[in-house]
Amino acid sequence: MSIADSSVQPDLSPVLSDGGQAEAAPAPGVSAWQLARRRLKRNKPALLFGALFFLLVALALAAPLWAQIADTTPAKNHLSDTIVVNGKSEQVVTFDGVPIAPTFQKKFFLGADSNGRDVAVRLLYGARNSLFIGITAAIITVLLAVMLGTLAGYFRGWTDAIISRSLDVMWAFPVLLLGVALGVSLALGGLQIGPLQISGGSKWIPTLIIGFVGVVYLARPIRGQVLSLREKEFVEAARAQGAGPIRIMFGELLPNLASTILVFFPLLVANSILLEAALSFLGAGVQPPEPSWGTMLSDGVELLSTAPHLTIVPGLMLVLTVLALNVFGDGVRDALDPRAKVRLEH
């Protein structure tokens, strides 16, 4: 064999991802975001559950339309009304307090609750409240966690010590008990921050509580990543050019945290929705007569043996939403970094 034949040739073999599927080496000029988008497109289960979540969001947005079709509102009682089902006239709520089962008609499509309210209408309006609280609380969590984690990781020293020990104190409290304690206290007296005053029954109370208690789960990974990034060459180059801490944190570090934030965000939304349902179930979240999946579950537990649809329907919606967000979030994580082992656990 000649020397030319035995020369080292570049390795053009496919790269195996963690799932074992062959993945071709990226072509020159392909960005990391484009490569992540290609990986996500190949993850059919993640795309399917992502589409399921957006379908649930679309159904929630269509709540006023269905209320108009059913000719009712989420708070309207029909205790003394009757409805014709299969040619028979039935009471919406019997004298024994048992509500009608699902009729699969325009009115009371998923049945009624013990107060004669349309379950389908309340389910969709409850979805609006649960999704609003979950998404808004996740945004609040991201803003606070990025600020605290970046400050702690960049400045280190006393700044890191104070922020880290404060996060440790929050970590020591069970998140549900902390949320219930804050929810009960704020539901009684409301919240006042300077000129801003929020009444106890406002949806912003559970939103702010959930956004606050979730900070610890994102601030720690952000801090760890900033501690690593601040020693990189591009940060040293920015310092050499005279860039100050604010410019380095916002111009150099924050763009490099985008993938981590993007991975955590759907998982934070799922956990926020689940925590909102738990708080509302315990009476420390959304206050009646406002519907949410947690309040509907709380109302349905008392009639579980006679009207199981009151717990099955909101419970199924809650499971589907959280499952869709978790599977889609795992797909986003695998797409951005197939070797990452990031998990959001309570």
C-alpha cells in the first residue's frame, strides 16, 4: 500500500445521537438553532404533544363562543331548569342534589355541577384561567430567576452568598405548603406594594405566588451556567474592551442563557398549572365563583360516587395539558442539546 493510500481521511461517518439514530454531521454554515430545529422536526411525539397543547389553548380561547352556543355563562345557575334528553324531560339537578350527566348536546354537553352550572362552559373558562396563571407565573419565574442567577453567578462573593442562602431557605420549604400559606394569607388581606393594590380574590394573587415559589428551580441552574460562562474567552475579551458588568451580563451572558431558558420554560408552565390546580383545590388559589380546573376538582370530590364526570373531566384536561407540556419540553431539551440531563423536579 502506498503512502497516499494510507493517508488519514476525514471521518464522514454519521454521528449517533443519544437515541441511537444516525445524525449526519452538520454542513458548514448551519447554526446551532437550525440544527436544533431539524432535531425537533424528527421528534414526532414531541411535535404531536406540542400540537395537542396548542389545540387546548385554542379551545380555551373559544370559551365565549361555546358559551354563546350553550346560551349560558360559567357562573349562571340552572338549579330549577329542565332539559330534554333522548325525548325525555330531565331536571338539571334533582331534588337529591345530583346533577345531570353529560348530554353531548349544545346545552350541558359535559353535564352540570351541583349548582346547575354547565360543566363544559366552566371547563373552557377554567382552562383560560389555568393557562393564564400558568404562563404568566412562568414568565415571572423566568424574569426573577434570570436576574438573581445572573447576579449571583457574575459577581460571586457576598452577592452570591446572600442570594444562594436565600434560595436555600426557599428550597427548604415544601413548595405546596409555602404556596398554601402565602395564598391563604394574601386571599384574606390582599396585597399592596406601594400604590399597587391587589384584592384577595384577584387571579394575580395565585399568579404572583406561583411565580415567586418557582424561582428557586431555575435560579440555581442559571447561576451555575453563569459561573462557567464568566470565565470564557469572549467575556474576558469584553472586559478588555472596557465593557462594564451590565453590558457583559445583558450583551454577552444573557444570549448564551437563551437555550437553557427555552428548555425550562414549557416545564415551568406545566408545573405552574399543576401548582395552581393544587392551590385552587385547597382553597388558596382561584376563588369561587371563578372557575379553574382546581376549583372544579374540589367541587366534584363531594359527588364522586354519584357524578364522577365532575372530577373526571377537569382531571383529564389537567393531565393532558401537563403531559403535553412535559413531552414537548423534553423534545425541546433533546433538540437543543441531545446530551443534556436537565430535569425540573419538585
